[in-house]
Amino acid sequence: MKTTTTSFPLLLISFLYNLEKDGYICPMGQQMDFIGNYPRKTSAGF
């Protein structure tokens, strides 16, 4: 079975980057704005 972007429409390759707005456009045409980064900690504290 061949996998394509139509089989998995939410792969990163399916998104377009908008340089002016510093965000991606999803395959459905909606703007995906950057909301930030945050450090993650596991239950062990790392």
C-alpha cells in the first residue's frame, strides 16, 4: 500500500509556510498562528 498526503492529510508536507505572517496554512486553508514554546517536564523532573 502506497502512502500519500491524501492518506494522511495532516503531515507537515501538506502545510504551506506563510513567511509574512510567520505561520503555516493547513490543507483546509486556515492560518495556523504560532502560539509559543514552553519547556516540558516529565514526571521525573526532566
